[in-house]
Amino acid sequence: MSNAELEGWTRVRGRLRTEVGDDVYSSWFARMDLEAIEDGAVRLSVPTRFLKSWIQSHYAERVLACWQAEDTKISRIELIVRSAVLKSTVPPKKPDITVAGNEAGSRFPSGNGHGRPISLGDSGGHEALGGSPLDARLTFESFVVGRSNTLAHAAAKQVAAARRSDPVMFNPLYIHAGVGLGKTHLLQAITWSGNAAGERKVLYLTAEKFMYGFVSALRTQTALAFKEALRGIGVLVIDDLQFLQGKSTQAEFCHTLNALIDAGRQVVIASDRPPSELETFEDRVRSRLGGGLVVEMGSLGEELRFEILKARVQAARSHHPSFDVPLPVLTYIAKTVTHNGRDLEGALNRLLAHSKLTGQPVTLEMAEREVRDLIRPQEPKRVKIEDIQRVVARQYNVSRSDLLSSRRTANVVRPRQVAMYLAKTLTLRSLPEIGRRFGGRDHTTVLHAVRKIEGLVGNDMALAEEIEILKRQLQE
């Protein structure tokens, strides 16, 4: 593809991200690649049939519109599923972290550490039981550790290094974080390392792959073989659990989770939110998920972003020896590209592409021009209901258990109403969800509390000031 086509694709992705928002873009479009532009048709590829089906059903017209805004000659979009091609029969012992444009960044199918698919016995031929594709770059050696991810990294290493006879220390290991902060990297590192050791079978599945496998098993009447094969796994690794949809699929996941944990098998899960905020899951599932070790990976600090960039540049040099990024440029990117690790890699990809295609050295002026659309305003802190309850309880000198209790004394009722009001105004949670988090109350109770505080704030300046103070404390 020409440089102009690649630049056009970059602009189309920018339009798409702006239209659908960062979360939707990261969930459905981050892994979409441009394959070719021919005769007014744009051919795009995605890694799974599930993604292809979802995008065709929900976003095909929007993607086409974004392309037509870039080039009026484009008349149609073709979506294909790219195959995970095995580039080597033996994955490198210490794979480099690479940027786009080299073979080491290719997707590898899930395996046993020797390039062969894991054998799970009589699985009924289910594709899902081969695992989701693994990226050879995502290993413990390439993971950059900082203050925000130290505990998650240590827990993942412990799981990967455990032997079959070792007692399970925490089960499940549940890692949650925002988009692009390293959850998938750790889960795939566990899979690579665990299978290379050969002690236990480690199966890595995305939630969509689990759904696909279960639905396929039901359709082919081989559900029993599918379930038995899953429950024979030594370590089951599930990524992006928040995308697991459907009551029957969630029920089967719960049964599998219980069976594995009760049998002393390790389960590792990643999601973009803690178990308590998986609103579509039943209480018993949330409770079981929260019963292990729940670890949050925080946002990447500037120092960690700088170290990640240095590692990425060093890895890129193994394939592009002339690629050099001056320290002032790395410092600038680390300071200004703050959203997540994928944006950092995207910034370096742009510098590499520009340098290779134009032959010009990387300069600060070039970097400012190339990454300007990745510099986003700081998002406000995501407020959690637990934080609201804690801050309100401290402000009014009551306990959090008082707020959740059925007590109706005046010194508890008002703080409880204030907390419900703040939960409605500072979070995206629904009234029923807020009620459930306040001791299982009905949504009408929450609505009454919200309206009560709204009415008082207009006439009671002292209360209005108290609420503003609470808001500032929660958003700092």
C-alpha cells in the first residue's frame, strides 16, 4: 500500500474513534487492519469471525461513511477474517517487543510452548478449545513493571511458575484495568510461560471465543464434550470477561468456574471493571469472582510511560537498526500521550513509518505533528459507588454499614440520601443498580432520595456547599 493510503487509513480511524468514542473503538475496531484498496472497495481484516459479524451488523455503514468522507470514490467495504499464520515452529525464548512492520509482531495460535496446539483429548473438534490467538511479543520478559502494575505482575508470575503439585494460593486471580494498561499482556504471558514449563495445560480464551465455543457446542450437540474438555484444563485464562453475554453462556461459565476452583485448578480472569460492577452477571458469579485475589492495574504514570517507550524503541531497532528516537522526543511523548499503552505504541509506529518512508530523522517537530491527535484532554476520575459511600460516611461520621443498613434514624437517613444522590449524578449506574449497592433497596427508594436532595439543595445553601465539597473530594 502507498504512503497516501496508509495516511488516509490513519485519518479514517481518527474519525471513527471520534464518532463512536474511545471505549467502543478499543473494543471493536482496535484490531481492524487495512489490507487493500481496489476499484472503489476497501478491504479490512479482523482477527475473529465474531468481530466480523458484529461490525457488519452494527457498524458497517458508519465505517463506510468514514471512508467516503476521506475518499468519495470508495463505494463499499469488504470485511475478512485474517488467519493467524504461524511464522516459526518454535517461539523465541525472549521475544522482542516490536512495533508494526515486522514478522515478530505476528499473531501465534495458542500452543504448548513448542508451536503445536494444545491437545485436549476428545473435544468434539471445537475450534474454541484450541484457544484464542497469542501474540509472541506478550511475554513476561517484555512487560515493563511500574508502581501501577507491580502487584498484578507478581501475582501473574506466581501463577505461571506454580507446579502441578503446588497448592493454589488465590483462585481466581482477577485482574481489572482500563483499556490498554496491560491486562492482555499479563494473561498471554501467563499462557506462554505456563505452557513452556509443561507442568500444566494453560488455555487462553477471550470471552467472545468462549461464547462462540459454547454456542457451537450446543448447535452440534457436543456440549458435554466441550464442558468436559474445559474442565480438564490445568489453568484456564479468560480475557475481556465483560463481553460475556447471554444467560445460558454466563451460567455455563459459572459452572466451569466452580468446577475448576473446586478441583484445585487455577483460573485467571481479566476485565475492564471489578467483579462488583459486572452488572449483567448474577450475584453468585460476582461473589465467586471476588472471592479470590482481585487486583487493579492503575493508569500508567509518566515515568512508566517513558520506560515503555524506551523498551519499544530498543525492540524496534533489532529490525530497523537506523531507527533512532532522541530522548527529548521520548520525553515529549511520555508527557503528552497519557491515555494508555496502545496510544504509546501507536505514536512510535507513526514515527517509524514516517522515518522509513521519507528517510528523514525523527525530530521533536515531527513528533509534535505526527502524534497531535493522540494527545487527549485528561479524563475526569471515574468515581465508584464504594468511594462515594466511604467519603460520605466519613463526612457525616457514620459507618458504611450504616448507609447499607435498614436504620431509619435521622443521622443515617440524610447521609444515605446524599450518597444515593451523588451516585446518580457522578456515575453512570442505573437506579436499580444503585439500589442494589445500597443494601438491596428498590429503585423507587433511590429516585425518592435523589429528588429529595435535589429539592433541598435549591433552598439549603449549607447542604449545597457540603455536596460541592464531597464532589471535589471524590473527583480529586
